[in-house]
Amino acid sequence: MTPILVIEEDLDWLRFYNEHLRPEFDIEKWSEAQDLRKLLKTKEFEAIIINLQLQRQDGFALIGQIKQASPYTPVIVTSQV
């Protein structure tokens, strides 16, 4: 399966991704306890889905970390606006 990283705090959205993407993709959820840079250096993802409006993290800062560690991985940005 194709690995995709999901950076999302909302449980409803996580359920949505699992229900609709799981048949085709291997969904991995990033948690704050994990070091994002380390994860991106040890595992390759075909795409990353990130909610820009995270409550406990700065979404823009995380995108910067993603692009430093994995510059060619597509990033899909979501927002609840």
C-alpha cells in the first residue's frame, strides 16, 4: 500500500481519512509525541495531508519542517475555514 502521513487533530477528519483512503493507502497519523523530522528521515511518504489550523502546533512551522526533511513530497493542506 502507498504510505500517506496525516497530521490532523480532529477525530471526525481522522475517521473520514481512514474510511475513505484506507482501502488504497496506508494511513499513518502523526502525533505530537513523535519527532516529525526524524519520522520523515526514516520513512518515505507518497503524500502528506496537514490541517493548517492545529490547536497545539503551528501548521506553517510543520510545513517548513516537512519541506526541509522531504522537499519533494507533495503536501495537501486542509483548513476548517
